Amino acid sequence: MALAMAGIGRAARAAARALALASAEQKDRALDLMAVAVRAQKARILAASAEDLTEARNAGLSAAVIDRLALDDKRVEGIAVAIEAVRALKDPVGVVTESWTRPNGMTIERVRVPLGVIGIIYESRPNVTADAGALCLKSGNAAILRGGSDSTRSSRAIHAAIQQGLREAGLPEAAIQLVPTRDRAAVGMMLTGLDGNIDVIVPRGGKSLVARVQAEARVPVFAHLEGVVHIYIDKAASLDMARTIVLNAKMRRTGVCGAVETLLVDRAVAATHLKPLVEMLLDAGCEVRGDKDTQAIDSRVKQASEEDWSTEYLDAIISVKVVDGVDAAIAHIEHYGSHHTDAIITADTATAEKFLREVDSAIVLHNASTQFADGGEFGFGAEIGIATGRLHARGPVGAEQLTTFKYRILGSGQTRP
């Protein structure tokens, strides 16, 4: 396996050089052809997905994992649409982000360039195969993809369609490679950088995967930590708006990283807002784990443990707590949160501004569902993940975030005295 992985790294480096010089038109043609191939090979992709789902059910995987694995006609079409959305983006490569002229007449330009070779390690979601491949291609980067073992067949089927698009557009198939083994040793090899051929690692998965990547990686990492996502219901919140947003944020799709996991309610409106919100969630089939105030509202509420406040459930479970105002909510989020996505519902502009300013998360929202924590919803076409670190990229990682820059200096014979 070591020889095979080394070969993947070398091929990716060579492909990265070709992609960095490819025209926007050639990359866009490849993306167009990828979307066509995904639609044309839908039956094959769905058959592969059915095999993955059968294996997952036999293995007793959770309903949340099954949902992330599942593909149907609508989701396959969504994969093709996401590729087309990435194609429609402006090419970030070669964009001059800043330019200035020095007193000696030299002009200095800061220009966007690809990162090089990006290794993406992800779990469950087969659509990441297409999203990551498309975004890397758009930004002129080669990609080495290592999907989860539970989505092996569907990822391979999607990857076959992607490679068809590359082939037909005259770009190297090694531009987007899928690691062909379930062996976890392949992940370790990627984390070492494959002899210097991987420039950045992007992990997209659960806490254990991200922890391993951060502990073992010998190359830079765009960390995608778990989404311990909060919604704070302020004393100036509309109950109708709170009901609508909280139900969507929790139950639209419970297995996505933007699903709310903890609901905080201002004590000032607990008498009017807490019971309707808790009953709404319970009636929708969501398990509620609450503090003493919340347990007193409904006998169906289970007692929340200390661990619950820092848990990403990715399931129809939510923890609920009554807090003493916005400062207590911010303190709770700082202590238990993961700096991913957090929201406030309030009609008070000053309180909203305070929350948005002081909550140190990659995404903060006012009067909107946390399920908007998604690169597609940001207009990025798709995303490789949501980076919760502070260096280079933060929030949804799209095509622009997969570039770095270099400086071009244009002179006319200047020398330094």
C-alpha cells in the first residue's frame, strides 16, 4: 500500500502543476461534463448507494449515519446541481486582490494562486466526493480524497463520473483521485504528507477523526470540529419566530453540522417561551434533555448531564437550559461550544449586535436558522467543510478559501540603494 499511496501523491503533484496553468474555460468545461456524467450515471450511483446502505444497516449504524449515507434521485440531482453551482463561480485563480505603487515606481500586486495538493479525509457523506473534487478543480488544486469506509461504493461511483468529466475535458485524471482502500493505514500515510506531496489536509467528520488528524498531521490542517451549535432565545424574541427557527434548526436535518444541539432561553421569557418551544420539539419527535427549569415544564423532558452541554448529537436530541440574559448565554457558549455556529433570536438590535460581536464562532446568526451553516447557502456553490480554526480559512471552505497568494513585483530597472 505504501508504494501505491506514494504513487498517488506523485501523480497529484504533477496534476497540480497542470491545473495551476489550466484556463478557467477548460476547468469550467470539465465541471460541466462532470455534472452531465453524474446525471447519466445516476442508476449506477444509486445501486452503489443501496449496497452501502444495506451494509450500514446490517452493521447497526445509527439513523443519523444512515441519513448522511443515503442517496436518492433528489440527492443525486443535488450533487449535479452543486457541481454546476461551483462552475458558475468566478475563477479565483489569478485574481489581483490588491495593487499599489511604491515611491520608486515599482508596482506590487497580491495575486491568488492555488494551494497545490489538498488531501480531504471525510466520513459518511458520499456527496463530499463531488463537492470537494469540484471545489479543488475550480481553485486549481489537485485533490486526494479518502472517503469513509461506510460510503465506499457510492463514493467510487461518483468518482467515476468525475473522472469521466476530467478525461473528456482533456485534464489529467490524477487531478481528483480517490484512495482505493478502506485500510485506515492510508489515512496515516496522508497525514505524513506523502513525501511532501500534500500541502493541506481537510478533515470532515466526527470528533475522533478530527482529533486524530490534528494529533498526527505533518502538514497544515483546516480543522472542521464538531458542531456544538446553540440558539439563544432572548427576552425580546418573537415566540412565533423562535418556534419556526428552532424547529427548522433542529429537525430539518438532524445529522448536519449546522443542526442546533443546545437551546438557551432567557429567564425573563421562560414563563412564556420555554413551554411552547419544549412541547413543540417533543411533539416533533425530538428528545429533550433539560436543566431543572426545563424538566419542570414537561414530564417527558429528561435530565441533562454535564456532558450533554458539550455534545454534538447529530440526532433528534436537544439540550435545553434557562440562562440569566445574554451575558450568561455568551458565557455558556464560550465554555461549552465548539466555535462552529451559534444564533440569537431577538428583536433588540443592540442585544443582537452584542451577541454577534462577542460570540467567538466561525458563523454567528441573528434571527435565522443555524441550518444555513453551509457553503452552498453562502453562495460558495459547495463546501469542503466548515473550518473552526483561526488561520487562513474560517467558516465554509469554498473555492476562494482553497487559494493562497503570491506577490508580483513589476519594475522598470529599479535597484535597492
